[in-house]
Amino acid sequence: MPDASPSSVNLDLQLVHCFTVIAEYRHFGRAAEVLHLTQSSLSRQIHRLEQQLGARLLDRTPQGSRLTEAGEVFLPEAKALLRTAAQAIARTQAAARPSRIIVGYTNGVIITPAVRAMRHRHPDAEVHAQHIAWHDVRPALLEHRVDAVVGRLPFPTDHLHVTVLYDEPRVVIVSLDHRLAGKERVSLDDIADEPLPRLRDSDPAWSAYWRIDPRPDGRPAPDGPVVDTVEDKFELVASGQAVAISAAYNLAALRPDLTAIPLEGVDPAHVVLATRADDRSRLVAVFRDHARAHLTGPDPGPAEHAGS
């Protein structure tokens, strides 16, 4: 029979959380400030956790706190416990509120038609829209912060269900006084020596896709300055220090000092609906139908430009 003794299950997750905060800051004083506790109270919390585990986790030193060997082993397990607990709470709450759905969307993606249709045809449902950073699609879904996301590939899709909604041509963004501004279309040869900004800490697959790196002939894409945000990237392009490759949408409303030119010879970007692979929610299935029906891409025309 499985061991059901209290020692095998009596683990206070609040104490586990306290331990992970100390492990992050390696200092009882700073951790106590973050947790809104006194140092003496935090010390008692950690002592209780060590009693529950039967192992010493932390040693105090003049420089701060140091994990013991047992603490080093327990830290990843503690983080996993807290993630699992958060997911259990989220799933339980979702089951208790089956008429609520949170739909995420990334930069430049418009989900309003599908959200409005959902609210109109299902007035009993709570439908919320929430902006999600381009690099946060999969974590936001798996951590149950959202139930669906409309965004652009590439992003990691393991444990996700992905439905392609429509394609967007890729374009080159340049300043209005750039030598290519005004052209009807350009090729990779036209920008072979143009530097392209790099987003700091971006996913390698995402960066390679949007920089087309390497090029079809095997040459690396020219490196431009490293930036932290898409807005910084636009500023570099507007100042003439770089060009950028992006998906087509209305850039003029965002930056009137930039223009976008269709890029020939490259595959279009895919706008997709992503949900958790194991999600059997009725509302998620309903929203997927609305997304397929109403999210079909921007109307083609000269006003459609770019951004990503």
C-alpha cells in the first residue's frame, strides 16, 4: 500500500514559496522585504519547512545566505511544486467557472471581430481579451493565464493545439528617406547588406525567421544594433540605422515616418490560434469556430503596411 503517513504529505506550500524567494535573493533581509515579513518571522518559516523536510536547506553567512547541498536539490523541486499548485488552482477555477474565457493576442493582431461575435452569440459567457508578449504565448497558455492566443509563428508549440487562421505577406520596413522607399517591391538581394536589428534575449528560431538568417544562399543576415523592444527597433529604422523585416499590417497609424515594401521570394507569416492541447473546454472550441469565421486577415490595399 502507498505510504500515506503525514510526513509524506504535510508540506506547507507557503513555506516552500518563502524558501524559493530566499534562494533567489540569497539574503534573508531582502527576501523578508519582498515577502512583507520580518526577518525573525521568515527565519521561523524556514525552520518549520526544514523540520517538515527533515533537512537543513540554508546556511547564513556574513555575505548573505547559502543553499546547502539539500537546498540545491530541493530548489528545482520546490519551483515545480509551486507551478503544479498554480496550475491545479487555475484548472479548478476554470472548471468552477465554465462560462469564462481569456483570449490573448500579440502585437498587431486584431481579434475584435471574433471576440464581438462570441459576446453577441453567447451573452452568458465572460469573454476577456488580453495582450500577450510575442515570447510569452506558450508560457501564458500552459500556466493558464489565458485560454487561447492569436499570434504569429514561430513560437514553441509542444503541448499546444495550433490552427492556422490566415497568412500575412512579409515586408521590409524602411524610413521615408531610405533609398528603397517608394519601390513597389524588393527582394533579399536589395537588402543583402542592410543591417537588421536584433532583439535582446529573443528565441533563436524567432530571430532567424524574422531576420531570414541565414539567407537562401547561406550568407548570414547582416547584424544591426541590439534592442530591447519592438518600439526601439522602429526608432532605429526611422533614424536610418537599419531596416527590418516584418509582417504586413497598418504601420502608418503607428509610425508615419516609416513605410513598408512587400518582400518577394519569402514565405508569408502565419497567424494562428493556439490553445492547450489537452483543453476540452466548450468555450475554447466555440471561440476556435469564431476565430476561423471572423479572423481572416487584413483587407488588402495600399494602406496595409507593417510591424511586428
